[in-house]
Amino acid sequence: MVDIKICDWLIDNADAPIRYQVAREMLADEKSAKCIETELLENSAVCLWLKNLAPTEPMQHRATSMEHGSMDSCLENALYKCARLGLHGGLKPLIDAAEYYIVKTKNNLDRPFRDDFDKTITAGLFGMAGIEDEIISTCKLGLLDEMYHFAKQNRYDIYISGKERAGLTGFPSNWRSREDFIKKDLANEFGTWCPFPLIYDVMGLYGLYSLGDESVNQKIDTVLNYISSNDFHSKITDGYGITISHESHITGKKDYDKNLYRGMGWSPHYPGWFDVTDYIANSVVSVGHTGKPYVPRLLFFAEVVSHYPAVVKTKWFGELLNHLENYKTEAGTYIFPKEWLPEKTGYAVCGFHMSYGENRRKKNWCEIESTFYMQLLRRHI
């Protein structure tokens, strides 16, 4: 539900990225959006992130892959920021900047899709940015099918027993106290070492609703119902845990006398699932992926999942909205603590890139961004 009065206030006060999104997405005013488009594409933040998305020499950004990493030029940060600033698949500068990843995906459609972490990131981020491409759609649907095959079984008993852990050898000593070693036979059963939903999936799955295919919608809802449960949050480790396999990344050969251990991560756990208010109260400042409560991570996640009808009906979502009402002003706008909207190098999924491109030299930048954020949360209610 969009507040027209507040949208008008944002149009009068915000910089181009927010004004463009308000006009295009909230007011469905294509004429006004078109008038703002040139200003949007000339905005300094937009120009910076388009450049980050398409660096001149891709592999020289010092990350381990073009897709995954904490550097600003990694896809998961650069494309996320472009979408957060209002860029979308209908704008040629974004398509041009993302061409490297489109071509790479076209040249790498091997199955199972979920064995390729970079492919999962690409599909999720392209879905979020609304970049439509036949090959990318094939990839997204393939990833969904493989994930759905697991989620529909409502499996939460994914870890080996203590007795089995005691018999394992060859893993790093700092993992000795961990109890989240994932059953090896899951990979064989589901045909991929990663059948589980990841945060990157959740970032872009909602784009498939536009297909109008009930079978696809049902698969998406099944995945969302799997993670939107007490069982997921009480029985599944945040980050899933440690996989065990025989596959060697170096040689590509199988060694049946040695186990290969890989730490997973990036699970779609809801920050503060059991108590949002307590999570916020115990949040620390200036921290990222440490396992501690961190409000920016909560706000990032809430905005992403607000696109799903099943999520906005959850107790978790309602409690979050109720808590955020504490930051409402008499004028109907919102002002969050400034540390809730950080903008610095790091993983977007951890809440490091929360700015909507507002000039932070403006006295009311925090009020503008906080108010816009609340409109984003409420627009699908």
C-alpha cells in the first residue's frame, strides 16, 4: 500500500535515484519517470556503480571471482547497487554494463545449475534487476527446479550424527567443535552439492512471478514456505554448515579415500525470526558477517523478501513493521539511526550497501532514505 502524500514528499525532496523509483514503481507514472531518466543516468552514484559493474579489465579487481566477493566490482555488489539506485533491464546502460555476465552464462549452461555458485549469484541478481534474457531465464528456472526438488520434502534433518562426526578425518582443526557437517548422501540424492535455497536465490526469485505460470509460482512458494518456518530457524545452522564430498576442485577427479570439506554460507535465514525487537536491541554497530545481530542485514533482507506475498503475511514481517513505526515523525516521514543505512565496501547481502544514492551532505538524507525504505516495505501489503 503506497502513501501518495509521502510519495509526493519524496518527489519534492529526494535525488534522482529515489524520485525515479517513486515515479516509475510506486506511482506508475511513466511520463514523469522518463523525464527523470536522464538525470538518473547522470547521477554520480549511478555512474560509479555502472563502472563497477563493467570494469575495463574484469579479472584485475582482486576478488576470487567476478561474481562473488566483497569488492565493489563484484557482481553481487555492483548489480545490487545498480538495482537499488533504480536501474533496471529496460535501461540500455545497465544491459551494456552487464553484458560480460550474460555472455558468460550463455557459454556455461552445464547442469546441475546449483553446482555453480557463480551461476546462482548471476541468476538471482539478474532477476532482482529485471534483466530479461532467454538464457538467463533458462538458468533461473533450472535453479528453481533443483531447489524445489529439495524444499518440497521439508527436510530439516540434514546433519550427520555425533558418532559419524567422530569418525571423520582430514578437516581443519578449527572445525572440530562444529556439529553442522551435512550428510554426504544429500548430494547424491538431489544431484547437486547445494540443493538448498541461498540468499541469492531469494534476491531474484520473485521476478519469475511475472511469467504467470502457476506451476512456477507454486515452486517459488514451496521454497519460501520451507525457509519461512520455525523448523528452518531452529534446526538449520545459519550458513547451513560444512559439506562433505569426494570431488576435487583442483583435479576434477574423485578420490574415494579422501573427503573434501567445504564450508557453506549465505543461507536465507530471517534475521530476528523469533524476536525482531530483541534482535534490533542487541545489534552491534559497524559489523558485517560475524553472526552477531546487525540491523542493516535485517533491513536488507526485509526489503528483498517483501516482494513475496507469503512473507508479508508472516508474524516476523508484521513485528518488524510495528517496530519501525517507532521512528515515524509527526509529518508521517521516518528517521532511522544513521548507522542503519551504511554505505561502505563489503558484501551487500550483509547490509554494507544500504544507501539509495542520496547525497549524504544533505541534512535530511537519512529522513529521505528511511521514508523511502518504509514505502518499499509497505508497497506489497
